[in-house]
Amino acid sequence: MSINENIKRKFVRLSKGQRKVAQFVIDNPTVVIANGAAEVGRQANVSESTVIRFCYAMDLSGYVELQEEIRSYLMSQNDGAHLNAPYTSNKQKNASFSKVMQRDIQNIQDTIHLINDNMLQKSSKWMHEADSIYILGARQSASIANWLSYTLKTLRPNVKQLRTDSEDIVQQINSMGERTTLIVFSCDKHMKDVKTIVEIAKMKKVKIIAITGSALSPIRDYASALFALGMKNQTSLDMVPVLFSFMHALIEEMVSHDKALYKQYQQSYEQVENNLLFLDTAREKQVF
């Protein structure tokens, strides 16, 4: 089914704003291909978020897929000559990587509308004021948790990564308190791996920041702040750049509470790292 047929079939079920977007898409397909969601919203006299919600109403993963559907439809109608090529001739040779990176950009832009700014500000303040920060990610989320743990350790003390198979996991949980912030990366199918930990953390009045793929995730019952970053039809690979971009934003918000303090700690950390590297190099020379 073409995008035009899909729009016409679902038109009556759309909201008033989404109908404006639908009509604009049908009337101005090349404008949609050549511009971002914000510009289409401006020209259609609706918000950018309404454009994104229209995409979801069409069972699309986001704005990039809408552009792809329109492009395919126009090409099938032999209107390809009317398309404004978004890449230079050199970029066309590398269309596959360009397409992936463009999709990553759009996924990040789409996700911005899913983030509650007040909750982000509150979460960054919890991180800034915490005596200690614990980070938990089970199975495939462990690598993401590891990156966040390492990055935060360069900015502040008392950052620890929780590992469900660690021998001192019980000791770490017992050390949590009201001035502890726990950041949890939760995949629902692995929820049992983290459920006991977050249950205990909640009883200890720990500030729990949960990052998950769905607002309906069962971890919402334990979270002090929930960020549902997943979107329909997104793969786990699609989520990776979104997650890292979000974590970057969260860290920057934390740093904004006292930039001088974090800069000073980062410089001290780097100095210690350089000294350790120097010692390791000296030992290697002694061996030879």
C-alpha cells in the first residue's frame, strides 16, 4: 500500500492537527522530502510534534521513514525527476552510510519530543547533589552502563557500576541511601535481572532514574524519573545513537550546575591518569 493510500484510509481517525499534516503531505510531497519535520510543521501551521505524531499514526517509525515512503511512492509514479537530491554526487556514491546517519539524526530529533524537560532538569540535579551514583544495565545494556560509568568517573567521585553477577552486589546495595542516585537501563524482557535491586533501592528512598524503551515498562512503578526513549518499529541498533545522545545531554545538564567544579575534577582525573601512564611506561623500560 502506498503512503497516499495509507493516509486516505486512516484520514478519518486522525486528529485535526494530524489531518492538516496529512493534507500537506499529499499536496506537497517534494517539500516533505526536502525539509525536516519542524519546517513541514511550520508550513502546515502545526507543531513539529504533531508532524511526528502523524508519522506514528501512519504506523511509521518516524519522520525519516515518512520521507522514504514518499520518495518510493513518487519514484513509482515516474516523478523521480522532480525530487531535489539531498546529497552531492560524491555523497550519492555512499548513499547507504548517508542514509543510516540521516536516520540516526532524525531518530534523535524525534526523541526530543518524548523527553520531559522538567524531569531532565530534576534528574541532573539529583546526579549533581548525590553522594554517590550507581549505574545498572543488564545483559546488552551493560556496555552502555559501562560507558556512562566511565564517563561520569572522569567528572565526579563515587560513581560505581552495578553488576548483577558481582560478589559485592549486596554490599553495594546496602550502602545506598537517600543521597544516592541510581541510573537504570531497563529492557523489559530482562526486567527480572534488575527488579530486586530497584525494589530495594526504592525502599531505601534512592533517586531512581530509569531509561527504557517504553512508557509502559514495568520499571515505571519504581522510577523517580522515567525516560521512555523507544519509538515504534525501532531496532536496538536504531536506539544506540539515541541513547548516547540522551546520556550526553543528561551529563551536560549535570555539569551545568557547577561547571568550574566539574572542570577542576576532570583536570585532576586526567593528571592522575597521565601519572599512572608514566609509571607504567617507566616500569616497562626497567623490564627491558
